[in-house]
Amino acid sequence: MSSKKSKGLKGKALLLFYSRTGKTRSVMGALKEALDERYDVELVEVKPKVRIGFFKGGSMAKRGEAVEVEELKVNFSDYDLIVFGTPVWNGCPTPPINAVMGMISDLSGRRVALVVTCAFSAGATVNIIAEKVRSKKGEFAGSLVVKTMFGIRRKALEKVEEFSRSL
């Protein structure tokens, strides 16, 4: 990655997210815009094969369970930077993101970051994903927690812009 930047070439970034209500989708879209000058960015939404209710989904998230998701047509080794985006359910990553993390066997040589959206607290979400990234030999490059209880406000978008500069 650093060799590409020193030669003035853009790196490749994958922003892969799940969004049930659209808030995480909006935040990841803002992050894409913020990264576009420095990276060729691909924005990919994870879609579960069956819609998950909040109550059942929260229980599944707490247990670290996954759901079947539609096929992802991405090769993680093609990217210099991977940013996962997930809402927080019951203090944990969502089952669709758990499914994606279970599909990945190796993140060697990849910088990986995380964006979480939540009403109040990210709970254990950041630590859970960071540990999974490290166990797959990825470099955990940081996280951003965006509180969205009252929607996505200007201050949240400013935090997204600031976070993008660290990637």
C-alpha cells in the first residue's frame, strides 16, 4: 500500500456492510465519498437470504451466530483496505457480519477497519471484530462508533470524514 501511495497511485478499498434500517448504509456511503480521492472504493452491501427480526437477531448476535447471506463476489486479497460496517445488536456484531467474518480465512497484508452504528453503546462489537481480524492475520487499523439514535447528524458525518483521514 505505501509503495502505491508513494508513486501517486490509488489503493483499493472495500467497504463491506450490513444495514437493516439504512443508517449504516448512509454512514458507509459517506465514508466512501471521504475515501474516494485516495482509494478506488467498492461499496458492497451484505444481504441475508432471509430477513431477520430484531428480537431473534439480537439473540443470535449475542451468541455470535451467523445467518446465510447472498453470495459475495469479492476477493478480499484484492484490497489494500477493508472496512466492515455493522449496526450493533444486543452489544454485538450482526449475524450477517458474523457470516462474512466466518467466510474469511486470511487477511494477511490487509489493513482492516470497522464502522459501527448504534443507539447508545457499541458494547463488545469493536473488540469482537478486532479479535476476528487479528486471528485471520489482518492489521486492525481502527474503529469508528457512530451514534444514530436520532438519525445521522452533521457531527457524525464530520467524525466519518476525520476517521477517513486515518485510513
